[in-house]
Amino acid sequence: MSEVRLVVAILVPAIFTLILKDFFDLFMTNRYEGKVKQYTIWMLYFLLDTVISMNFKFVGVISMLYSFIILIAFCAVLYRDDIKYITLTVLFIICIGAASELIVALGIRAFLNSSQLQQFSLFGSTCSKLIILIIVRIVKLFRVSGIKRLDYMNWLANVSMTAGSLYIVYNLYLLSLNETKLLGSTMSSIIILLLNVICFKMFDKIAADAEIKRKNDIYKQSIDIYKREMEEREEHNEKLRRFRHDIKNHLIAIEKLALSKEYDRLRDYIHQLTDEKGVLQVTTISGNALIDGLLADKFDVARKYEIAVEYHIEIPTKLPFDDADLCIIVGNALDNAIDGTKDIEGAKKIEISMGFKQGNFLLKVKNTFNPELIKFDNNGKRLRTSKTDKSNHGMGIGLIEETALKYNGLMEITMNENLFCLSVLLYQN
């Protein structure tokens, strides 16, 4: 039994240290960039905590006070946050730990007699750490989803894994009521706890890779827009250079047509120089290269569906927001408007209003739509549709809202008869 307790006294705190690191990294800013320094300091915490715990048996309030002091000391070294914020965060995890141990203790006492309580203390220690782990995971899923919605299947996988582990650990201890099997069941329980930590790290890696891929796609879209904008400007400049070179000939031709009173030919000649594909046509909409590229791209799509587009835009050539975020907001807002308008019967119209004043960016996109095709979900935010492509339709609305929150902004949707209005407000950080 002494060997079992020694193993538990080392492995369980080691795993719990990883859980603590995961939790504090969520809420606070690391002082050190390198992972080696971070893990080295956490290893020192683990060693110091293990030595103190083996030599001093703290109980009750003294135990919580000890945990409080040592965690604040190490967090002050590890993180650059204000000491008041660190204190609050440490109190939070201590409360979670105390609550989980209380829940497990009450559960054990409800099902076991007094002679079995000591034997099941190892089970209780493992279960309490699993409960803390699942709480940390749930908090992380909600907190890290600043740009991602909380994916239901991801949440279910996380919760099911930990809940299933609790059930397995419980049954392992039920099967090991004699001491000869206790070591095996204890080690199995610790392995299950460790596997949970590893699997959750893998979940994080997969989620991070997916987020990187999504951002890369957005940046690629931004680069493509810039590239098209530069190509169009270069083509326009080349035409303008040729026009300037031939301006004398053009003026001579205009003069001769005027003198000969061939006014119809003169009008056609001037129109040829100033039509929408001519060298005098300026494609600039707002002066902001990124926004102009996005608008030009979406206007081409709208024309294909015979959608009338009106716009009023007053923005500077450079906005104080990340280009990728602007692509998400403006691009998805226009895509949503086009999707909602293209298949309706009757007038197809989109109105765009965009402005930037005193550090505030406001975008309003109104479009005609069919109310029967678009509905809200239960919380009134995400769109549902009767179309067959349910997995992707309305997803852009969620991305817009999440990106707006990044700048402490907001998104609002209103519907008036056959008019759908999407408004987005961003604040300059």
C-alpha cells in the first residue's frame, strides 16, 4: 500500500499541475514566450508542492490557504497580469477544487461504509481531478471561442470523455475492494486521467490547426483582392498612359468632327473614350483598396443575378482594423445579402452604408428577401433556413458576430416585411 500511495502522491499532483497550467494560461498573459521556461517554472512548482505536501499534512482552511499562497507566488512569476487579477483567478481555481473534492467526498460517503472510506480515498483524489479537468475544459471551450462558436460535437466529445472516465474509474475501484487489486486499479485510474489530459491537448491542437487554416483562407482571399485591385489599377494606368500619348490625335479627331458638323459621330467618339471600359473611367469607390476590391468583386456577382446595388461609403484609405477581419465582416455581409436576394421574385435590391467616424466603424447592409426562407434559431442570432445547404447557410452571420466581439463591437439583425437589415459596429481598440 505504501508503494501505491507514493505513486499517487507523485503522479496525480503532476497531472493536476498540467491542468492548473492549462487553466491559468486561459485567463492570464504569460511573462515568458518560450515553452521551456514556462514548463520549467511549473515543474519547480510541482516539486516544491510535492515536498511540502509529503512533509506537512495540511487540512481544511490551512490547506486552502497554503494552496492560495503558493499559487499566487508562482503565478506572479509566470504571468504579467496585475496582482489583484492573479489573486481573483487563483481564488477561482481553489473554489473549483474545493467544490469538486466536496462533491466526490459526499458521493463516496453516500455509497460506502466507514471501513471502505480510507481505501477509496485514492479513487476520490482521481475523481476530483477529473471533475476539475472537465470544468476547465468547459470554461476553455467557451472562453477560447471568442472567434469560434462553441461547437456542439466538440463540447459533447469533451464532456463524454471525462464523464465516461469517471464511470470507468468508479467501476475499477468497485472491482478492487481487496488490496491485491488496488494497485492495478489505482494505476489504471491515473492512466485514464493522464489520457484525458493528452486527448484534450490533442483537441486543442486540432482546433488550433483548423483555426489557422481558416485564417489562412481569409488572408488568401485578402491577398487575391489586393492582387486584383493592383492589376486593375495597373491596367487603368497603362490605358491612361496610352491615352495621354494619343491625346493630341484624339483632340484633332474631335475638332474635325465638330467642324464638319458630324455630331452623331462626335458623340459616339466621345462616348467611346468615356464608357465604362474606357480609360477615363475610375473604378475607385471609397479609396480604400481592400474595401474597393471586395465591393467590386461582390458587385460583379450582384450584376449576374440582376440585383440593383446602391451604396454610400465614407471611410479613410486605411482603417484601424485587421484586413482579415474586415474581409470577414464586409465579405460575409455582402455574401449574405446576395444569397438572400438572388432567388426572390420581384425587385432585387441591396443598399450598403459604410462609415468611419471618431474611431467607430459602422456597416449597414439592407436587402430584399423572402421571409419564408430565413428564420432565427432559439437565441435569435444564428440563421436557419429551409434550403438544402443547412450546414453552411447562415454561418457567415456567426463569423461576423464573433469578429465584431473582437473589437468590443456588436452585430444587429432586423427584419421589416421584405427588407433584411444587417448592422455591424466596431470600436477602435
